[in-house]
Amino acid sequence: MTRSEKVSAPTSAGGVYRPGYEVAAERILEYVVGTGLQPGARLPTEKELADEVGMSRTVVREAVKILSALGRLSVRKGRGIHVAEPEQPSWQRSLTNFLPADLRQVDELFEFRRHLETSAAGQAARRATPAQVKAVREAARRSTLAAEQDDVDGFTAADEAFHAGIADAAANMFFASTVDAVRRLQRQVMVIGLAGVAGGSLLVAAAQHEAIAAAIASGEPSSAEGLMAEHICMTARQFQREIWRHVLPGGDTES
């Protein structure tokens, strides 16, 4: 055990001792997030950072080493401490290899969407604030109005707001960010796989939006989950048929 690991540090609510470098690392990350520093941005000097987090330079130096090893900070000789430029994770690399006209990959995309957004809908029904419920219901209503006018662009915008609103209402940043990433891929399917043609009935999809929004507003997780699963499955079938129609004109439209 190094001297820095023996430095006195705050204890948790239960009185459990925490090494100084651990507390310093936590405070440094809070500083990075709180000040809005982005990847590549330079942090204060070691001395200044110690002052910012209220701990000794020795402990801060050890914490910086730990955060550097974890890939959160980058220490450049003669250039100071920087927020690390993260390596592209494997799931992001897989997104760059997505083929929006490949039925197998589209199937996998919707399979993932079904699990992801079903859970998000259930959590939204449990956690949504009145303002979030209002936003989801308004987005559902806008999708209905657009569908009645056969306004594909208007429906698409309302659809984006509807699903993003549910992800936000789930009150978990991972739902919001992942739903956004997956729906970016779906937009690729719309533009490339379907050549900009809407997949299926807008009126049916809008009616499902309204039903899901009502279940969330009523605080009914099971109903919201079931309705969302049905919605995603229907959308997947419609996209599959449309892709077949574009890839094999005049051919069998059943996958």
C-alpha cells in the first residue's frame, strides 16, 4: 500500500473507510462533468486540481494515474492533464457496419428496439412527471394529425418526438442515449432501405402511439409495455415488407 492510499479520506454514510485516491478520483470526475469539459480539453494543473477538489497533490496525483489507466484522463508529458479521447467501443463500431437494406440486420435492429423500448415504456409509466406525460401525449396527438393528412414528414417528426419523450420519461440516461442511437439507424432504413417511403399505415401507428401514451399517463406499466411491444413488432413487419418490395420489385413481399 502506498503512502497516498493511507491518506485520510471521508467515510461513507455507513462509516466505511475510503482511500484518498478513490475520493479524489470521484471528485475529479465530478469536476469534469460539472464544468462541461469535453474529450481533449485540458484540466487545471495538478496543484490547481488539488485545490479544486480539496485534497492533497499527492492524493490527486494518484487519482489521476488511476483515471488515466481507466481511460477517463490522458496525461501528456509537457502538455498537462486532458480529458481522454475515448476509443470507439465495440457497439459503436457495429453501428458503422450497419446495412439498412439487409433484412437480417433490420430484423436484429427491431428485435433490439422491442426489448429496449418496451422496458422504457414500462419505466415511463412508473416515473414520468406530469410535464413528460404531457409531452408524450402531445407528440402522439401530432402523429395522429399528420397521419390523417398523410403527411409523412410531419408524422416522422412527431414519431421521433414521441419515442424520445418516452425514453426521457424513463428517467435513465442510458435509455435516452440508446434509443436515440437505435432510431438513428432506423432513419437510415427509411432513407436507404425504403428510399424515403413510409413503411405501413401511418394511421395504425398513430393509434398505437395514442394508446401507449394513455397507458403511460394512467401509470400502467404492463399495459404500456405490451402496447409498445405490439407497436414495434407491427412496425418491423411493415418495414420488412417494404424492403422486400424495393429489393425485389414484383417479387414475393413476405419474408
